[in-house]
Amino acid sequence: MNKGSYILILKLEKDLKITRPKEITLKPGYYAYVGSAMNSLTGRIKRHLLKNKKIHWHIDQLTTQARIIGVYMFVGKKIEKEMSEFFGRYLKGIKGFGSSDIQTHSNLFYSPSVHEIIRLLNEFYKKNGDLM
């Protein structure tokens, strides 16, 4: 089974201007990016880890500049929307980032603390065990 949802935890060291589809500037700190891959979960994660790649999605502009410090996969589960809604209740979402295919505010969430992201990830596990 090579499909599912995932969260990337990224560390951005300096301001980053994202230029498409609209221009936004991301500030230094930690980001949680929620995604899903229903055809090749491992292939999608491998692509995110590449620094030299064709820029296709919003997240590509971030992953080429930030350091991925954690990857959490939910194999066989399409829970992208549930995860985005959960993180959006507690962290600042970057409006419209990576969420064009689902009806959520954002798939990218900012925190000045990586510990807060990990705490929320653990809380999501506890509250949503029936989804896993």
C-alpha cells in the first residue's frame, strides 16, 4: 500500500519570498506542511526531499530553501483535510498555500517552536485514533 497522507516539518532560516501563484513572504521559523499522495506516497516524499527539482507546487518553492527536519506518514489514509483543519485551529495558516484541491484555509502552518508542532502532532494522534 503506497498511498496516504503526510506532514513535513520544515525549518526556514531566513525570509523567503514565494512568487506563485501569488506573492507571499514566509518568515524564519518552523512550518508544518500537510499533504497527501494517493498514487505514490514514498515517491512524493522523496521528491520533497530533493533540493534540485522543477518547481511545480507551492511547497516546492519552500522545500528547495528550507530544511526538512521531520516527515510523518499516515499510510493508507487520506486525512489531509482533517489534519489541516486541526492544525489550523492552533497555528497560523498561510492562506491558500497548498490547499487548492481540498476545501481548507491552508496546508502550511507556522510556529516559532518545533516543539509546538510536535505537541500538536501527538495531540492529533490521540484525538483521531479512529482515523488511523
